[in-house]
Amino acid sequence: MASHIRVRACALIIENNSILLVEFNDHRGLHYNLPAGGVEANESVIEAVMREAKEEASIDVEVGPLALVYEYAPHLNNDKYGGVQSLQLMFDCKIINGTTPQLPANPDPNQTGVKWIKLNDLYSIELYPNIQEQIILYSKTKETITYIEEQKLERYVKIDD
């Protein structure tokens, strides 16, 4: 049975007062997104963040804490971004292994670049979703959200009488 909510895993990468974004040019014009995409079957959200960063920006990342959560509910937004409800989990990530962000060999359709955008310039671009304010606030406070993974929880030990 398919879920009625699509879960998207996102890499929020901030370095030197700049954020790494994926650039697209399509019917909406020039716009930007975090490196992100849907979680696939038999894949954890953390694994999806790492895969999407590699696929969209050619980088390896260390996935840190959950930074932001965004929900798109079509029925509350006149289907602005289509009819599929989604939940985006944005994790604070760091680039590792000396990889350099760049356009991948096989980019997504309409992907035109991978760019560092100064946080001060965020309001001058179209970012989907329109979360510039939340990103800037997060960059200042680093207040995270607790993300709990079942496989990391302590197991109950049954005691026999």
C-alpha cells in the first residue's frame, strides 16, 4: 500500500555564511532547491539524504541533526505544487571526503547548476519552498529537532521469573 504522504530527505549545507543549493530552470523560471528527493523503498531517511547529495551535487555528506521540517498539503495550497502531499525533513549536513559540489554527470531534468548562495542574498532568489527566513534563523541559532531512529534505541530486556 502506497503512502498518501511523500517523504523527502534534504541536505541543508551551510559553510562560510553561504548555503549550497541546486539550480533549476523550467516552466517556473530560474529557481533553487536544497539537494533533496524522495525516500525510496528499503532506504532510511539518512541514507536518502546521502544519496540525494551525491546525485544532485556530486558530494559526500555527513548527516547531522534534523534542522527543519516542512509540510506541503495540496488541499490547503490550491495544489500549487501538485496534488501529492509531502513532508520534507531537512538535515544539517557537512561535506566530507574533500568532494567539491558540482553539476553531476547525469543531472535531474532542468537542473542547470549547483551553487553556493550567500545567506545575505537568499531573499534575492526564488527558493522552493520559500523558507529563506527559516534557514537564516537556523543558521544563527542552530536549534535542532530531535530525530529518533528505532534501530538506535535501547532494546527492552525481558527478565524471566
